[in-house]
Amino acid sequence: MSKTLVAFFSRTGEQYGVGEITEGNTKKLAEVIAKKTGGDLFEIKVVEDNYPNKYTPLIQFAKKEKQENARPAIVGSVDNIEEYDNIFVGYPNWWADMPMPVYTFLEKHNLLNKNIYKFCTHEGSGGVHRDDFALFGHIAQNDSIETEKKVDEWLKGLGF
Ligand SMILES: Cc1cc2nc3c(=O)[nH]c(=O)nc-3n(C[C@H](O)[C@H](O)[C@H](O)COP(=O)(O)O)c2cc1C
């Protein structure tokens, strides 16, 4: 039996096209993927959470973090990472890139010989890397039927 981890970064507060949300778009998508793969969830959270809750200041904050190629410290790590064969990594598209804490996560773990599958929510740009699964954030947030359908298609294609 292979073991699956679903790690993700996601924000609440004001997000593009969905208003104020209490559960992030990527988080919702991650939960669907975890449910369908029997995977364990790991939320990538920063130690010092200075991300603004409003969209416009968040955009500026994230732009600076990307320009600096920052590696914000994240809370904890997956101590039993060696037990997992499949690792899903979810992120919101931020400035045509992954949020910097996702890089912190990737660099903090030994991912050698793992199957890595990346997924993303966005509002028009799609995924950052070829083969990343991409879903509109407002679909992940508001349309669970469409989300499940798209996830099913993707997982089927991956052989799950
Ligand atoms: C800082 C920031 C930068 C963004 N940059 C892009 C972008 O370049 N392209 C895009 O399609 N969406 C962009 N978005 C929209 C988010 O990818 C989208 O709203 C996503 O679903 C948010 O997910 P979350 O609720 O899990 O954080 C950006 C949003 C933020 C906050």
C-alpha cells in the first residue's frame, strides 16, 4: 500500500474574485485531493504570519517576498516524510510563481525518489510548472461538484 501526503499553502481573508473567505481556495482543493487519495494533509504555515488580510496589500507583500527570493520559516515539518511515496504539493499562483513558503517546504524535506504532483489554484494564469494541475480559485471555493470532477479526471490520469 503506497502512502500519500497532501501538503499545501493557502490563505484566508480577502481573495481575488471570492471576497472574504474563511477557508482558502487551495485548502479546499487539497481536502478534496486528500479525501480521494486517502492522503494525509499538511498545511504549510509560516512562523511569523505577516501576510495582510486584504488583497491589495497582500499582493504588494508577496511581490516583495518574491523579489527577495525569501525563504520564510515554516511551522514544523513532516517528520515521517520517508514513509510517503506520493507527495502532492498545493499552492495558489502568486505572481506567476509559488508562494515563497512552498519553496521553504520543498527545501526542508528530502524528496528524493518521491512521486511529486503539484496542484494550483489561480485566477487566470494557470499552474506555474508544466504538468501542474490548475483550477480556478473561485471554482475550488464555490463549486464542489466541478472541483470533484476535475480532480477525478486528474487523479485518473495519474493512475490513482
Ligand atoms: C499575492 C497574490 C498574487 C497572485 N498572483 C496571481 C497570478 O499571477 N495569476 C493568477 O492567475 N492569480 C493570481 N492570484 C490569485 C490567486 O492565485 C487565487 O486567488 C488563489 O485561488 C488563492 O488561493 P488561496 O485562497 O488558497 O490562497 C494572486 C493572488 C495573490 C494573493
